[in-house]
Amino acid sequence: MRIATLMVLLRAGWLLAQSGSRLGPQEVRVGIILERVEFDQQLIQREFQSLNRHLHPSINLTYRYMSIGETDPFRVVRSVCRWVSEGYGLLVSVASCLSSAAVAGLAQDKRLPHVAVSFLCHKYYQDLERQEYTFPLITDAGSTVDEAAAAIIKSEKWTSVVFIHDEEVDASRVRDFGPRLKNHSKEIKYFEFRVAPRENNGGGTRKYLTPELEAIFRDGELFNFVVTANEEATVGIIKEAQQIESVNPIIGIGSYDWIVTNQELTRHHLRSVSPESRMVALLRREQHSKTSASYGGRQVEYLLDAVQILARVVNSTAQQINWRDVRSLACDIETTTVFGDGDKLSSAMRNLRMEAKSGFVIYSHDRLEVFTQLDVWRTVNPESKEPSPEGAQHPIWENVGEWNYHDKLKMKGEVAKAFASEKSSLQGMNLRIVTIVERPFIIREVGPDGGNVSYSGCCIDILKAIQKELNTNRFQYEIYEVEDNKYGVVNEDGRWTGLIGDILYKKAHMAVAGMIRNYARELVVDFTASYMDYGVSILIPKPQKTTSIFGFLEPLTVQVWICISIATFCVGLMLFVLSRLSPFSRYNQLGTDEFNFKNSMWFALASLMQQGGDATPLCISGRILGTFWWFFTLIIIATYTANLAAFLTVTRMETPIESLQGLASQTKVPYGTVHESSLEEFFRDQAKIDPLYERIWNYMDTTDPSPMVKDESEGIKRVLDGNYAFLWDDPVLQYHKKLHCNKLTTVGKPFNRKNYAFAVPKGAPYWETITMSILRLQESGELDKIKSKWFEGESSCADDESIGSGKEAEGIAIKNVAGVFYILAMGAGLAFITAMTELIWHKYLSRTSAP
């Protein structure tokens, strides 16, 4: 009995001891290996204290660290083995790839979770055997900021980018930046330059800009730049570019758009650049930068991220893990014990998603990825903000958005036009407007003295209407003509010409002309709302009206008239023969000879004229022939009469071309359009898919001499000179047709329907103001009045019709039927001559027959 009681007491004591040990929190030990890392020990201590205040009550997180000044994987493994035997079940390494890999092997053997903070070792781990318990903490801040820069470039609709970097930028970033941009836009032009500081920069040589970059800034052909370099190089590159800007009379300072992406930069670093700079800076979120600086560097910051990650995993598995089992582990070869709950911790690690000090952490592809959070800052026009106490001698910055893992690029309000220095209201602006003379859109008017040049036309009236609609005082403008007299295409070296080139290279604020919108132009400039639709027509010399005094004969062809004559003769001959053969004819029955040869011919001719003869056939055979002849003449006369009305009342105009198909199928009349125009591009592109356009383009491209003209006025002149067909915008051709309605006409239906609009630089803030004004002018009917004034006015010619216009038939003029009078006069004259001949012949016979 006493023995049984003693056993019960002993067992109760043991259970009480066990339960007592579980009443307190379990100690979870973290081993930290630091290799060549300087840090403040109190910083880690405060971090663990802060974490314990938020962990599950059953958990108490403790740590032990080892700091070594050189790479020594054997020493690291010995220390970690000793820690494992002492119950350290979580490992963090901030070390070289070799040392981290040694810890990873031990963690794999004992199934201990290990977070490796070594940003260059992820590929090294992939080359080793499968590591299920080591989780590399990877942060690709360069990739993140490059993706953010590409998103901003897309939102700004940049068509070209110059990527400038120094030697410190990783080669993979340089290699991947161009394709990253192509993912956003296939059409973007990408240029990449590496810079390195030059020690001897005397004699005008700049420290950072290469001669090629200097040429780019000096020529003003490219305006969008991304700079990824250290702090000193970034500021130096921008300042040297601004020195070139300041002496360029066309471009002027503040014309270039910059994106800077160095994560170590702050706005303070950029204080020395011009206050007129147009920059976007992608900087680490300020609280992250301040925290990183207070920690003593990025490595320590990511060390604390690793500790936070392990704390989150421990907290989520607090009720599932028995941490006392770790103390039974040993590193000797004979011992094969593992941490039984390591799989649970590893599984929890793979489901991790959390906000850490350096960004958002997520498990992906066998690693823990840290997505840096960025703030998007842009410079503000100094005129739009109150000056700083220093007189605004440095850029004024405004936070306009952010980049994070969840939302990617997220801008605040109306920030799509981040680089614009102009004010969208146009208040007080003096717009520099480029144009091209083309009647009736733009007409140049020179004063009597030959020096005062002014402009009028449809586009000028629209521009004045916009100015009036927005209030006259809001903006003024000055107009100049484009140098090459082109609307704009891409030449062989990839440079835009004409109006589009001046807008793209920011020589002008707006292009005002009869310019069409197309896909290629939309890629490089912004177009306002359309102010007119159009199609392409064919202008040819107006055919001369043809009249003939014998027009009454034209309803039947010559062949038909010959056949009718032959038929009349044959019928008359047959009547004569039948009157002799048939026993029932007048000749054989009555002995009379009414149907001799002369009378038979007269009967056939009189029947054709629907007058009948002096007698009719008596025999059945003759009457059958006469009946069918009358039916024949009925049809012929009816057909002739019906066609005669049309031939005499409708003007006939002979033209070799009546449509685009007719133009392509002939070679007698040369045809062409304006060289280096959008219409020339249209024919070139359509030739690849349409046989009709292929035939037209082959003719225009291969004919020698070339049928192309340099501008619209030359094309009109060639048509006026005769034997040329000019393909151009229908409104322009209609205008010139009204000016020269006796000499020009259009044929065929308009094709290639598009519309006219004004052009402004990409992202111009005044684009919306002008577009909305044009839409209001459309709704009010003001645009229709302007278009009617220039394109639908009264023609200067009374007789103004196009071919096939369906105009009502004219009255029959004497010139249309003069031939009938001539034939009547001839008949009268012939009859008089015949009568005189008969009289003379009768007198002769009477004299010879007298006794």
C-alpha cells in the first residue's frame, strides 16, 4: 500500500513538473551569423524586444549572434553545430555565398528553417542540391525601379528613350531595360549609353557626357532620358546637359524630360540642378530610407527583415510546434536526429506574405522576394508654387504617386502630364505655331511692300475661333512655315520631317494645317479633336464637251446604218423579183407595172420612213415580205427615236478615267501624288495587301520620270497643264475645282477616309483645353460655318458639274440638230437639180420624137 501511494505521488510530482514547465513561454532561439557586417548590437536587441511584445504569450524569442570579419565556412559550421545542440532551431545568415551555403547544408540535414540574406547567391543555391529549408531573401530593387520607370514611360507615351548608366549598374539591368520597354510599346526607340567620369576634363571636355551624348543634347532630336548612376554621376549628367540646353536658342533650358532611378538618391542630392528641370525621381519610400540610415545600412535592414519573417512564422505556428525537441539535436556523424516540426515551419514559410521594413515580402520560386516600395516625385514649375525662402534656386518637388507590389504604379489625381512645364489653362502663353501653305487651309498673304506676311484660310479661322472661345486674353500665337514644306514622314535615318518633326523635336507648341491623323503620327504626337473628315479623290483636266452637226446619226452606229441601207435595197429588189415571178401579182394579173424596180425601191424606202408607198403588193408572197419589212422598220424607228432623245439632250464628255480602277488600268494619262506625304505611305502600305493599290504603287514608284510632285500646288499646276491625274485630299481638290471649274474636275468616289486635326507634343497639358474648345465649336455649329465658307461657297462658273453628276438634261440647241437642216437643204437641192434634169431630158426626147 505504501509503495503504491509513493508511486502515485511520484507520478503526480512528475506531471506537475511537466505542467509547470509548460506554464511559462517556450523559448525560441534564433542563431544569427554575420560575416563582415557592422551593426549596433542594441539595435537587434530592441528589435527582439519589440517582436516579443506582439508574439503569442507562449513564445519568447531570443537570439545569439556570431560576427566574423572574413569568409570562413568551417568556423561558421562549427559554431552553428554547437548552437543546434543548444536548442537554436532558427537560423539567419548575412554572409558570403560560400558561408551561407554551408549553413544551408546543415539546415537541410537537421530540417531547420534558414533565412539567407545574400542577394547575389540565389543562383548559387540553385546549383546545389534541393534546399527545402533554406529561404534566400532576394531583393531586386533595380528590377523594381526599372519596371516603375517603364510604367511611367508608358503613361507619358514616350516614343524614344535614352538610357544613361554608369559602370556600377549591373549588366543584367542594362540588358533587360530595353526589352522591358518593348513589352510596353513595340514602337519605342531605345538608345543606351554608358558613362564614366574623366579625371582630365579641361579644354571643354565634359566629365560625364560622351561626345555622342553631347551631340544628342546639342541637336535636340531626343528629349527623354533615364539616368541610373551613383549620386554624383546622376547630378553631373543632368547639370552638363542643362549647360548645353541653356545655349541652344531653339530648345532652351527645361526642354528635356528626366527619370532618375538611383535608390540611394534623395531630393537633397538634386538641389543643385536647375529649378526649371523637368524630372521624375523614383526614390525609396522616405520612412524606409530613414530607417535604413538609422540601422546603419541595407544589410542590417534586411537582417531585421529576416528576423521579422521568422517571428511571423513562429507566431503562426505557436500552437503546433514543440521547440524543446530542438535541444535533442546533435551535429555528429553518428546522430541522425532531425527537427520533427521543421516541415510545418517550412510549409508556413512557403505561404508567407507580409509587410516588412524594406518592402512587401512574398514567397515565390523557392525564395523570399522583397518588393521595394517607391515614391514618385516630380519637379514643379517654379511659377506654379510659392517661392522658397532661398528664392526657388533649386527644384521644387511634389509627391505625385507611388509604386508598390499590389497596385504597381499608382498616381495621384491628374499626374499623367507629369513632365509638362506649361500651364494647361494656356493663360498668358505665346504659342509658337508651325504650318504649311495649302489652300484653302492656309493661305499666305503678302502686303503691298512685300515684307508684311499674314495668313488666312480655314485653319486660321478655326484658330481664331478657339482663341475667341477661350477668351482672347488667354493666349497669343505666332506662326511660321515649316522649312521643308512637308507634313511629316519618317525618312531613311529614322528622323521625322515636316510639321510632325517640328512638334516631336519641340520646335513648336502646335501644328495648325490641313494635316491628317494616321497611326504612325499618333505614335509620336498627340492630335486634337478632328475638325473635318476627308477622303482622297482624283483630279483630272476637265474633258471638253463634244458636239456634232450630225448628232442625230449617233443613236445608231455606222455598222447599223450600213446594214439598214443594205436591208432596204434587198427588200426593194425582192419585191421587184416577186412581182415578176408570182402569177397573182399586178404585173401578171392586170398587166400593170406598179412594182417595177424603181417603184419597189421607193416602197421599201417609204416604209422605212413610215410613210408607205403609192401601191401595195397584190400577191400573197409580196404581202408577207411587206409585213415583215414593216415590223422591222417599226422596231428600228422606235429604237432610234428612243436613243435620239438621250443623245440630243445629254451633254457627252469623253474621259479616259472614271474611277480608281480605271486609273490603274490605263497608262495614257500619268498620275501621282505628293512625294513624302502620308498618302504616298498609304499607297506603299496598301500595295502589300491589295492588287489594285499594288498596280498603282508600282506605276508611281517605277515610272521615269517620276509622276510624283513636291507639293499640292505643283500637282494642281500639272493637271491644269493637261494630261495628268493628281490624287490628293478631296476637300482641297474640290476647292481648286471651283476656282478652275472650266478646266478641272474630279472623278470617282473618295477613298481612304480619314480626318484633319491639329497636332501638339505628346503629353502637352494644353491638349485637352484645345480639344474641348474644338468640340464646343462643333456643337455650336461654328465649325460648320467656317467649313462652308471655304469649301462650299458659290462657284465662279455658271456651268459647273462633275462627270456623271446626274445633272438635268439641257434643251436641244441648234448645234445638236444642224445636220438635219443640212440634209434637208441637200435633199431640196438634189430634188431641184433632178427636176431640171428631167425637164431638159423631156425636152430632148420631145424634139427627137417630133416628125
